[in-house]
Amino acid sequence: MKKGLLLVLAIFATIALVGCGNTAEKKNDTFKVALAINGSKTDGGWSQIAYDGLLKIQDQLGAVISVSENTKASDFEKVFRNYAKEGNDLVIGHGFEFGDAALAVADEFPDVMFVVTSSTVTNGTNVGSISNFNLQAGFLQGSLAALMTKTDVIASIGGMQIPTIAKTLVGYELGAKYINPNIKVLSAITGSGDDANKAKEQALTFISQGADVLMANANAAGRGVYVAAEEKGVYAIASIHGEFDVYTKGLIASTKVDMSTSILQAAEKVQKGTYKASAENYGVKTGIVDLVYSPTLESTIPQEVKNKVADVKAKLISGEIDVLKLAPEEYR
């Protein structure tokens, strides 16, 4: 009887060990990635570009993904900690404001990689950052605006007062004045990435002051700028993600600030085990930052304008135009 009991216990122990082995194997084979954003994944701008990157990670790397939308600052640490506890291999905070939370949680989970976008934060072990060269993006937008204006008055409208947007607006003015030192550049930050009506009213004010090309970097609120441009028969330039299929009358171009690809590239390295926690910056030279034209309205842009913009882009790549040297020190 005793021998029989020992045999049964041995069988159960073997089953348990096999089960544990399968669980560990499944965990090792499953790449899990989580994303925290402080806006909507369908905002047509900043938050959506990160979510697009998360979908690329799912489609191209076979990852199991999670997303936390409209994440409040007071919840950053809790969201990161919960994602780490859930077994995610990579946790991404989209925006420099997630940096402190990543550093606060990282020591508790040394086997989890935390990556923060538009930041320079890193602890050298399991917290890294990836940034886009927003000054270069704005420079391209400003160059196009200065080449397209008939009034020599252009404008830029930002949403939130954050470094990524502020640098784009600074770059916009630098690019415009590179083309025409005497151009007038109107600029404002509305304080909201969601209030399209507020952005529209600001755009209408600038249009009444003579602006005939307006750039928006305001996430979902930027749609108000595009509507104002269409209503008044002037041009608009988008940031990050141009909704050319929706705004077909005035939205002539958009920067392609391809943070989604930057996020995918970081995830690929994490999955392979080759990611080095550091601060990485991507610009025109890497193809992450670019300027694209509306398929519908590209024919309204003279070829000589496109040639000049291409020349500006080439000089940014070669370093002949060094935006960091041109920008005020606080925006470098």
C-alpha cells in the first residue's frame, strides 16, 4: 500500500514538473509588449503613431500586445508596475513625461525593458529612450510654407506646451527664415491637444492677420486648423500623421515623423536580446523624419518648390544645414 502511494505521488510529481516546463517554455516563446499613452489611440496624431507602432510589433514580431489609453500622470507608475507584473518583456511610455515613472519602477523588474519616447532618459541597464529630430521636422515644414506663401505671412499652432511640440514650432520658424529671412511667422500654443475648436479659432485669427499657410502640431486638435484652412481657402501642413483622405482641399503636406518604426526597431532589438539601454535620436538621415505631400493636392505644388524642399532635405542629411546650431540653446 505504501509502495502504491509512493508511485502515485511520483506520477503526480512528474506531471507537475512537465507542466512547469511547458509554462516556462510558453513564457519564453511569447513576446509581450505593453504601451502607455496619455491620449487616444485614434487621435490622428501623437498617440496614434505610437499605437501604429504597437500594431506593427504585433503583426511583424508576433507579440502579444496591451495598450493603456488616456493614462493619467498620477497612474504612470501603477500602469508600468502592473504591466511588468503581467510578464511583459517590453513596456513603452509614449512621451518624455513617462521618464520618471520608468526609472522609479525599473529596479523592481530588472528583466523587463522600459523604453520612453521623445526623451533622453536612461539608466544604462533596462531603461532607454528613443526620440525623433523634431527640429528637423519643423524645418522641413517651415521651408515648404515659406516657398508656398503669397503673403509672406505664415503661422504655426501647437497643442500642449511640451518639448516635442515646442521644438517643431522653433524648427518651423528656422526653416521658413532659411528660405526668406524677412518672412513673418506667427506662432501660438493653445494648451490643448483635444480642443479642435480652440485650435480652429486660433487659426482663423492668424488667417485674418494675413497667414496663408498654417502648420499644426496639436494631435487631434490640429483638425480644427485644417478645417479653418479649408473654409478660408489657404494651405495647411500637418505633423506626424496627415489625414489626406479627410482634408482634401487645403492640407498639402505633412511630416512623416515615423515614431512607429522607431518603436518597432527598438522592440525588435529587445526581442533578440540586443537592445542596449541608451538615448537614441532619429532624424532625416535615418528616414524616420520626412516630408510627404498630399496625393490629392501635390499637383498644386510647383516643381521648383518640391526641388527646393528636396535640396533642403539633402542639406539636412549631409549636415550642411545644422539645425542644432541654428536653434536657441534651450531647444537643442
